Amino acid sequence: AAGRMVRYWDLAGTEPKGRGHDPDFTAGALLCRMLDQRTAIVDVARFRKSIAARDAELESVARADLTAYPSRVTWWIEAEAGIAGEERTATLVRRLQALGMAVYTEHATGKKPIRAEPLASAAEAGNVLLCQGPWRDAFRSELADFPNGMHDDQADAASGAFTKVAINRAVLTGDFSI
């Protein structure tokens, strides 16, 4: 049986332009804390799009998550840097919250390999399950190359989601009501 779910997004807003241009992906990992305290990686959405197309795709994924997992999934978005990034993030959050999605933001701090250690440790101990899906091969390939590979977007999203799903919801939201 499954418990609460978190999808964590590492945002990017660039399309590939050819000639060896290999920009970052927007990646959102959906993890579920199971009743036995293991964690399942349920889905990873990954794409490269302009900011406007990215935000439309995020809305589409939010609608799918709300349909598939009503009242169980919370989203976290790694806030974009700078004043323009803050404004874009705030606009995106309002757009997603208008759909009924619980959305929070944070600024990532610390080095990526250190942020990934809790997930890596749990996986090494056999406490992380990888669900079936068309995203698995790209995910496994990226994580096998992390932190020295070309991309780290899925690793960032999965480690962010792992941290959030592992923490008690009351601590995250301040809601200690029963």
C-alpha cells in the first residue's frame, strides 16, 4: 500500500537548437513513501521546451497527477534564481494552484552530490523501488553517470522529492491538526 506522494521539479527553459547544443531538461520526479517506509519512484517527467511551453507541459502533468492521485500528491518546485526567475516561479505556482495542486517552492542549497546522498543511501540499502515506465532507461542512465554525466536534472528532481517525501507532512506545512 502507498502513502503520500511528492513530485519535485528541477526547472529549465531551453529548447535544443542543434549543432551539439545539449541544454538542461525540466525534470519532475514523483516519489511515494510507502507504509513500510520504503520509497517508490513512480514516474519521472522530463522534457526540453521554451518557458511558455514548459509551463503548459507542467500544467498537463499536474492535471494527470491530480486525476491519478487525488489528494495524495504535493508538488515542490526548485525556484528559479534572480528577480525574473522569482516572478516566473510565482506565476507558475499560481497557475498550478488554480488547478487544485498543492505547490511549494524552495531554493536549493548545497552541492548536488551531497543533496543526493540520502536517496543514494536508501537505494543502496534496497529501500527504493523503481516502478515500471518509459522513463526508466533515461533515469537509470543519468543516475549511473551522476555527478559526472552531461545532465543531472533527474537526479536533482529525485533527490529533492526523496527529501520531501521522507519528512513528515506536518513539519513541511505546519499543519499539526489530525
